[in-house]
Amino acid sequence: MVDDVEKRWSGDGTFRRAAAYVIVVLSFAGLVAALTFWWAASRARCAAEAVLCDTSSAVAVVFGPGAVLLLGGLGAFVATYLVWRRGGKWVVWQGAGWFLLVMMTVYLAIGGVSAGS
């Protein structure tokens, strides 16, 4: 078992794997955001108005990437548990999970304000 007091959390590639996971999740969330913005802007109903012209486009733009970030954060916490069970350095994965959940909260807060106005 890992001695949590020792604080040596790097050295076996855990940080690199967790950082790559975060980058992949953020990239996928960005792709989902771009696709939902494109979908909302190309709708006939929204052609003359703003991109978020009705409820369905606002919900898709706000909650699509938010769901990706939520699932990515939960996936990082699952990885935290699995690394902990193996006796590995799990703290980096926990940090990745919290970072993704904070990004989800920030995105939803900004998106909720912009979709509501």
C-alpha cells in the first residue's frame, strides 16, 4: 500500500496518463461544443436570429459539452479508485477528476447565463 504521508506522487507515469486523459476529455468537450454550435447555427429557425434562438438549441449547446465534462470527471474518479486499489499513486487522478468537474461547473455557469439572456 502507498504511504500517503510520503507525498511522492510522480515517477511511474501516472501524471502523464492523467494529463493525457484530461486533454482528451477537454478536446472531446470542445469538439462537442463546436458541433452543437454548428448545429444550432445551421437550423432554419435560427438562420436570421442568434445561434441560441430557442430552447432546444440552448439546451444542446449548454448541456452537450457539460455532459462530456461530467462523464470525464466521473471517469477520472473511477480511475482514482482503480489506481488506489492497485496501491498506486492515485492523488493525480483525483486532481484530474476535480479539475474536470470544476471545468464543467464553470462551463455550465457561463453557458446558463448566456443561454438565459
